[in-house]
Amino acid sequence: MDAGSAMFHVLLSGNNSSVPIPYPTHQFDLDDAITIPDNPSVMIPCLTQQFDLVQAITMPENPQSRQQEVAGLVSNMPSVNRAAGSCSVCLESLEKSEEAARQVSCGHLYHHNCITGWLLNGNSNSCPLCRRGISG
């Protein structure tokens, strides 16, 4: 056991016995943890991928079935040729798109790829603008 830890005992339920568990005695300092050192010779590990808790808890159990579900939803949306305005997902003009816009059940218009991406990456089938449910 190092100098920065101590032991405390946890009482186990039912049998009146305790188990020693190491407990750190030094206090965590957030400023020390997030401050970049002044010494450039100190190497800081670079994370190549960040853990996203929201993505982890909302990921569908079967991503392939989710892709099929979204593809079906988007293909059932009415196509609108020569749509006016802009896509609320990418903020690009709908008029300049070579592809017909898709109209969700609430009436809002989006690029085909934008609404597909929104539905695949979101945690519900809702309109990006008004959050009204999108049904197939």
C-alpha cells in the first residue's frame, strides 16, 4: 500500500463481517488534472477516441435493423422537387440540391442525406426543427 492511501472496512450484510478496502487519502484536484504543465518535456497522452456516454446508452441493439428502419422511413417520405428554403440540418439551400427534398410528416423539408443522418444518429424519430414524431 502506498503512502497516499489508507484502509477502511465495509460491513457485509447478513454475516457481521467486514472487508478491508483501500481508500485514497489524497484529495483529487481538478485544477491539477486539467492544467497543462509548463514543462514541455512532460508528455501528455493523446486520446484518439473519446467515449460518448449518450451514444453508448442510446445505441440500438441491432444497428443494421435501425438502418433498415430509417431507410424505410425516409423512402416513405414524399419527395419535393424544386423545394424552396434551406435544410435545417445542414443549413444549405434546398434549391441547389440535385436530389429532391424529403418532407417529414409535420411538413418540414430536408435533404435526403440530412434527414437520414439525423434519424440514424438521433435517439428518436423526431423532426429536427419542431421535434414532432415522424412515423412511417
